[in-house]
Amino acid sequence: MPRLPAAAFLRRTLLRLVFVGLLAGSALLVLQLLTEERQRLQREYEAGFLGRLHVMAERLRHPAGQLALLNLDHPAPDAQGAAPLRLPLGAIDFDDPSKAERAVELTACGDPCLAVGQRASAGAFVYVTAHLPLATLNGRAPGQTVLEDVHRLVVTLTQAGTTQRWLAPLELLTPERGQWAGFVTDADSLDRRARPDRDFRGWLWQGGCIAETSTPPCERLSLLSLRIPVDAWRADAREGRAWPPADLTQLRLRVQLLGPGELRLFDSLTTPPSSPAMSGVLDSLQAGERLSLWRGTAQRAQWTPDRAAADAPALPWITRLIRRLPAARLQGPLQAEAKLSSNELLRLQGDLAVVDAQLATTVTRYAAYFAALAGAIALAWLIVEIGLLRRMALLTRRANALKQELQAAPDQLPPLDVADLRGPDELGILAATLAELLARARDHLRSEQLRAHQEREQWQAVGHEIMSPLQSLLALHGREGDASRRYLERMQAALQLLYGQASVGEAVAQASAQRERLDLATFLREVAANAPYAGIENVQAQGCESACEALADPLKLEDALTHLLTNAQRYRVPGSPITLTLSATESEARIEVRNQGPTIAPDRLATLFELGTSDAGSQTQRGQGLFVARGYLAKMGGSIEVRNEADGVCFALTLPR
């Protein structure tokens, strides 16, 4: 089987290069996207790193943040009560409900709030605020010692192994406002001689109804505000000792509110105060970061986020690939600091490797989609390569071998073997169709060869039978002035041309022109004058007033004009003239044949001079007149063309001067 030239593999190679480029382009696109995403995430992380530090510093400078920093080692409540918090304020103005509530809200101390002041001068007291739903208040009457039907507080303070207890009944000043008078006692009733502790003070204010009710009394949101003295701290404050006291975290305080009938309305043990948390500050921390608080050169505390660095493990090779991509900055840890006060420093540490880990985790989740995309491209390539390109290559080689055999033996049409290429797919159908077409072409070739042989024998027989009578007619009309002699000579030339040929096309191709100097003006006048003898009336010769010589074969030129006049006669408007217009330049002469009638369809102009082109609809019209005219003009070194005009058709013939 002969080898194919390199050009035969061009499209196949291009198709393979397309698949290779598609795979390579997809991989490069993924790498480019990963590079840009990595650099973008690193820039965002670095920019957000400082921003997060400043946000956390601002939150810690706020009184709520200061409360959290002051109570980092705050103990949890136990059975004796809860330890008070250190407030970032000097004290709570417990006598004013608005100021007391504003101080609690500003510091986010919680509800209930048990706290001590920031200054030693005001630090000998524990402040308590709480919001309680209370209905009708029952106050203590003057001199009343039995308190079973009275709203009262029981406050227990435990410090350094000693316990101090206050019983504080409510004394109403108005139906919505009262004060708590604290009596130091371990009993549940008062001694007639008991006097209230002057430093123990408290208030209760009632607001509006919590919910609309149809019948009074309704529950009202009430504010409880207390100031509880601590004797040991007062002595320390008078002596100027350091604040806060060392035993602050050991102090325990319990507050209970009892109603009529020993009804317990509030107990700080069952509703303990909430410990200040750093959760609101630490929410800004990201995975892999570490926040630390320094006082001077000592580290007070350190925090890391609770969540892991990545939601799911990443594939190791993806992590290594991402680390090799170009980065927006040099790899390594990040560190930034912000001052909270003159001696406190907040330090944030992070690492850009966390960004790579997060990106690797994200890419790992989508790795299956990327692999599926590459697999789909590779599978499509494999299907095209095995199912199409290989079979196409085999079919191309066999077709090339068939071409070589045809070139070696043009009269033979060998079969095309496609038995192994047949199938239900497109290529199989194409191969089977080609084999079937070649089989039919072989049958048609054999039929055409037989028909051509029969036509050649027929032409030879017809020519032999006509040539003898034609010789006799030429002898009878042998005079030079006889008008019939020219038509007999044309007939003899046509028979000699066709004699022994298989077809009109072969005859015209082998014909030769005997060119001579011919006066076209005289020639066209004679053609117009003789046209009625051929059944073509009203032919007019124009532009023939002066002689115009050209190189032409008069017999073949007259044959060509006769074919054109015959067509013009067939399609002209009845009674309209056919004009033969002569014009000339220095190098060529031009004859235009015009008629008035229908124009030619534009799509037929390009094929009008081909053999077999005819729309006459008659068995005698074989569509060879214009074909013969073009062939004769070409033999004489001229040309013929056709164009549509406004009222008809014009054929233009050109001949060399």
C-alpha cells in the first residue's frame, strides 16, 4: 500500500493538537486561576491581619473589653455564691436607676451584675444590680419585726473563712419605689432593738407592666440596686494598700429575694451572674492566628481560635503544588502589635501558610470536577482516535491505493475493500456508501464504454452513407457563384469533424480552425441577407458601413452565428428584429447579437455554454449549439459571452484583428 504524503495527515494532526492544546490549556487555566487566587487571598489576609488587630484592640479598649481583661482569672460560682467582677469604672451610682443601668450596659456586666469599683476609695463595696419581674410589693411597716409577709433580701458574704449575713426588708416610699434597710443578723426576723447597717444601702424601682393583662395586678420589670460593704476592704482602703485586694477572687456573695410566704423570687445561685467572655473579641481571630496580651515583658494571656485550620484535610500533592505557585509576598509568619494602655500590649501572630492550607482544602473539594473534566477530554480524544481517526486513516490509505491504480489504468475502476470498516456509525455508513457507489460506477463505466463503442460505429456508418451523396451535390454545385455551395461545404466540414468521433465534445476538442483575413462587415451583411433562407426573418446588420478585417474561419464563424441566431429566433418577441452589431478597436473586433425577449435566469448564466444545457423541451434540441459556438470561437483565438439587458439578451463575440 503506498505511503500517504504529509499533507494527508494535516487535519488529523491538527485535531490531535487541538486535544493536546485543550488539555494543556485547561491545566494552564487552572494553574493561572490558582496563582491569582493565592495571591489575592494572601493580599486580603495581610490587609485584614492589621485590620483585625485594630478591631480587637478597639473592642478591648471599650469598657466591655476592659471588663473582660480585668477579670481574666475570674472564678466560677460555687455553692457559697459568686465572686464579684472588677469594673473598669470607679463605682456604680446605685442611687440613680438610669446611671446604674447605663453603667451595667456600658460594661456588659450582665444581669445580675455583682461587681466592685476600680478605685480603692470606692472599692470597699460590692455593687449588685438585677432586673426582676415583680407584681405588687409588700413593704415593712415601722417597728415590724416579723417579716413573713414582707418582700425582703437575704445577702450572704463569705470571705477568708468568715460569713456575714444581712436581712434587708423592703420599705416602700411609694407604691413603685422602695429602699432596702440591711440588718446584720442570722435570724429570719428582726430584734426590736436592731438597727440597720448604715453602709448597706439598696433601692428597688418598678417600671411598667411586662405584658398587657386584663386584670391587675400585673408583673412589672423592677430594678434592684444594692451597695454591700466589705469591712476588711474598708480597712485596707484606709491604710492605702494596693487595689484590688489579693483575696478578691476568694470572696463569695449570694443574694436572695424572698416574697410573702417564703416565696423565693430570686437567688443568685440559681441565676448566677455571667462571667465576662472574650468571645466577642476572639470572633475576629482566624485559623492559625494567636492573640496574646502582654504587660511589660510578661505575657498575661493567650488565645487561639477554637476552629481548626481547615474544615477537611487537603490532598498532599495539591498542597505542594499551591506552595510552588508564585506568591504575592515572601512566605513566613506575620506579627503586629497594638497598645491598649501605657503598660499593656496586644500582639497578633499569624502565618500565610494558613492561606495555602485553606486554598488547598477548597481545591481538594473541586479536584474531582477538574479530574472529571480532564478525563472527559481524554475519553473524547480516545474515542475520536480509535473510533474515527484510525478508521479514517485506513480508508484514506485504501482510497489512495485506488487512486494509484486508476492513474496506472484509467479505463479500469478497481473495487474498494471496506468490509472491515462497515458499521452502524457514520464512518461505517460512509465507507459502505462509497463501496456501493464505486460498484455502481464500475457498472456505469462498462455501460458507457459499450455505448461509446456503439455510437462510434453508428457515426461511422452515418458518415459513410452521407459522404457519397454529398460529394455528388458538391459536383453539381461546383460553380463559384452558387449560393448553395457554401452550405454544402459547411456540411462536409461538420461530417469530417464528427466522423470517427465518440461524442460532440471530443469532435469539437479535436477540431481545427483555418483562420484567414475576413471582412466582417461584408460577412455580416451576407449572413443577415441569407438568414431568411434558414427560416430566420428580420435580421439586421448594424455598424457594417466600413470594412473591418479580422482573423477568422468563415465556415466556423458562420456556424457559430447560425446557432446564436437560431436561439435568438426561438426566444424573441414575435415581429421584433434581431440585430448584428459590429464594433472594433485596434486589437479586436466585436460582434453583438441582440434580441428582444425574456432574459436568462442569473443562476444559469455561468453554465449556459456547457454541453447539454437546454430548456427547449424538445427531443431534437440537445443543448450543444452554444457549446459548439464557444468551442469554435476559442479555436479562432476569440471568445463569447452573454449578458442580460433591459429588454432582452445580448451575446458578444470577440475576434483578433
